[in-house]
Amino acid sequence: MTVVFGDGTTRRLNCSEIEAIYDMHASARSRLIWLKENEPFAYAELVLNN
């Protein structure tokens, strides 16, 4: 996923690596994947702020 900020800078997020970093159970991982697919802005905000 590529995030483009208001000032034009970009940041590439490797979703697979991000999801692997979080030590979580299957249902939490499933919710994170759902968020990525259905609400990518919320997913990016969550990853960039945590």
C-alpha cells in the first residue's frame, strides 16, 4: 500500500510484514485484513500512528 501525504511525500507500507509484526490471534488478524481491504485509509492511519 502506498500512502500519499498532503505535502506530496509518499510512504510504502508492506502490509504482509506489518501484519506479521503484530503478535495476534487469528480473529484479530482477520479484522486487520478486513480493515485493509475495506477501509484502507483507516488501516494506513492505524499503522502509521502505532
